[in-house]
Amino acid sequence: MTNFNRHIPYYYQIKEEILQRINRGNLAPGMKLPAETDLADQFGVSRPTIRQALAELTQEGYLLREKGRGTFVSRPGIVDNAQVFTTFPDSESSQVANQTRTIHYHVLRPPSSIAQDLDLSPEDRVYEITTLRGTEREKLAVRMSIIPEKLAPGLLDRFSHVSHLDVYRILEEDYGLVPVGAEQKFQAVPASEKDAALLAVRTGTPVMLWQGLIYASGGVKLSRVRTIFRGDRFSFTIRQGKDVSNLQEEKVVGVGILDTIDGRIW
């Protein structure tokens, strides 16, 4: 990579370039990556920038970092299908789990991989909105939603007037964008340095990573999501089968891959 797009964080672009090399087969499973200092020289950036790109690729399962040996390309994971998920069944924790707040938001031009996921052109921009679930005392989960700006012009103007903005409710009520389904995958990963700081846990703590697409009515790709749940505070129940209508429903805070609170995506 010789030229960076100044509108996109450098670590995003480096992460994308390494992922493309993996997908093209230039970096095969088991192959060792150059040292961080060599990659920093190769891309012309600082080591922390390289470290952040490698940390996210490791967390998402594309790389494997072995202490004293280096960083290697992982073997492809096993992908399976699950129909229904329920989360956080402890009713005593419902009050804490129901509290959410937006901690970060801005507009940017997405990396090409995300633009492709959302059917965007290189000129399109997106909102990047990070939401924290929990309280100041106990942080439970953090979600980053990437939403095409053209679907909801002026969305961020609302943030200056509302302290606890329900993004998906506004998308539904003001823009007619009703979430109807999701295509996501989830896996157990160690918390990266960045995610650990947001959740107030130690780096490497077991967490659950959920990532994928949320669709609105009409097949519209509404958002690209990446959510980290604390592994020690959430449990997940998988229900599979042709007929689950007779199963007794439990009262839960979150239901479905969309992970809703009181029927709404947080």
C-alpha cells in the first residue's frame, strides 16, 4: 500500500489490505507475518497503528498470535447456522442491561470491504455510531453500527439534542427504516486492548464477538454491526429445529441475533 485515503483511519486500511492478501491466497493458513516493525516500515505508519490492525484481525479469527513466535494466518473457522438466540436471562440484571448510551459518533468514508457490504460507492459516506450497554459502574457490551449516510440524512443532528439517543428507533420512526432481520456470525475471542478499555476489563479477557449486517424492509442493507459482549456476564441459548412454537418463552432482556431490548435494537 503506497497511498492512504486520509478520510479513512489508517489501521482500517491496513487491516483491509492484510485481509485481501489472505483472501487472495498471498498469505496462506499457517504463514507467518512479518514483525510489527517490518510491517510499520512497509506501510509507513507507527507500530501502534499496525498493532491495532493486527489485534482486530486476531480477534476476528483471521490471525493467530503466539507469544515468542509471532503472528500467523489462522485456518478457516467452522461456520454453522443458528436460528434463535436469547441473551442475559438473569432478571435481576435487567435494569443494568437495559441502560444504553451513545459514547462516540462521526461521519467517515468506509473502507472498500464495508462499502461493498453496504452496496455503497467510493464517494458515499457512513455514520459510525458506538453504543455502550450497561452503566458507569458495570459495562456489559459495546456495539459499533455503521449506517449509510444517504439512508438517513441529518441523523447526527439529533445527537446534540438527545443524550440517550435510540438510533434504531429514530431510523424507524423518522426515516421509515424498519429492521426486519440480520445476517451475523458470532465467536468467542479475547478482548483487544481497545475493547478491553471500553468494557473496563483486562486485555485478553474472554468476550463474544458478533458482527454482520442488519436489513431493513425491502432488503435494504441498514447497517454493518460489530458487537462485543462480556463473556462473564452474558449467556446465549441456541434453539434449533423446524418447530419451536411449543417451547415455553422465557422473559429475557435480549432476543434474537438483532439483540433487542424490549423489542427494540439497542
